[in-house]
Amino acid sequence: MALLMLVSAQANFLPTILLAFLHYSPTKANLYAAATAFATLPFYWAWPFHSDWTRERLWHYVIPLLGCIPAYGIWTWSSGHPHQHSIKPTALYGVAFLAQMPTFAQPSLIAYRTSTLYGASEQAIGTAATFAALSIGSIISPQMFPNADAPLYHEAFVGTCAIVAVAIVSALTIPCWLTLEARTRKQKYGHAMPLRAMEDADLSQVTEAAHHHNHHELNERLRQAALAVKDIEMELVQQIEDQAESKA
């Protein structure tokens, strides 16, 4: 929800930020905000594709959040010290491209959670909960940039930095929650077999080469098991024949 609040606020209020904070004209603010969206559009496709290709989810979610920290840090500092910095408006606008980075972390977030849930029902519920969080974030985000904070929006930028920190810390605790989930399932079902939730988490974070290696190793073990069974069958047949000859 922290990520979705951040993305929604950035998408909805960037023109307002440029208009009031950087003193752009309404037309210029809209055009420059659209430019940041178009610039990040290829990454919105390429970043999730790279996440699928490398079978990695967590850091494809965290890295965009880390990338937006300089943008909100600079905006927070300049809004809190409006007469004590020499940062040009062009530079303040330039970091808006970094502030757009969390937008292409959303697909990785949704895919990461659904790939670590156990069973189709839980995956459906988890996906629905994620999209519900998107709706809730869209409702809360307008309150982050109230008109009372214009034109500097210092409190809004401070709150945004706090949301980024919450999103990063929450993401880094996901492996701990998955481990707790696995232990709970182990206690519930009373067996030590690998749990599907942890298997999915492992599969979502290994490379394609590792998948091929595991598949080859599995085939080799199956072949060895088949040969062992065949040898046992031949030994049993030989024993039966020997017993028949001895009785004769």
C-alpha cells in the first residue's frame, strides 16, 4: 500500500508540484509532467520483463524505491530551505524523472506476492488484496498534497520520504514473513516436506540456468532410479530361476 500511495500521489500531483513549487505555467507544468511519464514508459515494460528473465522479484521492487530517494530528498530539502539553496528549477525538475521510478515496480510487486502464495485460492485473494490496496492508496494520496501546504509542500515531501522508508523496510521483511509462513504450515500439517510457498519463492528468485540445471539433475536421478529398479528385477528373476533349477 505504501508503494501504491507513492505512485498515485506522484502521478496525480506532479503537475501541481511543478506549477506551485517550481512556478511553472499550467501548460508547461502539464507538458513537463507528461514528459516524465513518457520517459519512464519503456522501463514500465522492460523492468518487469527483466524481473521475469532473471527470476528475481524482491530487488526489482526495492531498487526503484531506492532510486527515488534522491528526488524526494532534494525536494524536501529545497522546500524546507527555500531561501538557503542554489538549486535551479531545471535541476529540481530533472529529479522528477527519478521520482517516477516506483511506477515500474508495481508489476514486480504483484508478481512477487502471487508467486509466493500457496494454491490458486490464496493467489486470487492476494492479487485482489493488492488491487484493493491500489484503490485505498488512490483515496489516501490526495490528502498528501493539500492546498494548505502550497506552494512548498514541505510537509507532503517529508511524508513521502517516510512512505518510501516504510515501503523499503516492509519489502526487506518479506523473506522473514515467508519463513514464518513456512514454519506455520509445517506445524499445521506435521511433516517436513518442502512447502509450496517456499518452493515458489525459491523458483521466483533463481535464474533460468538454475532451472535447467535442476531439471537435468532430476532427470538424471530418475534415470538412475530406473536402472536400479531394472537391476533389482533382473536379480529377482535370476533368484527365481535358480530356485526352480535347484528344485528340479
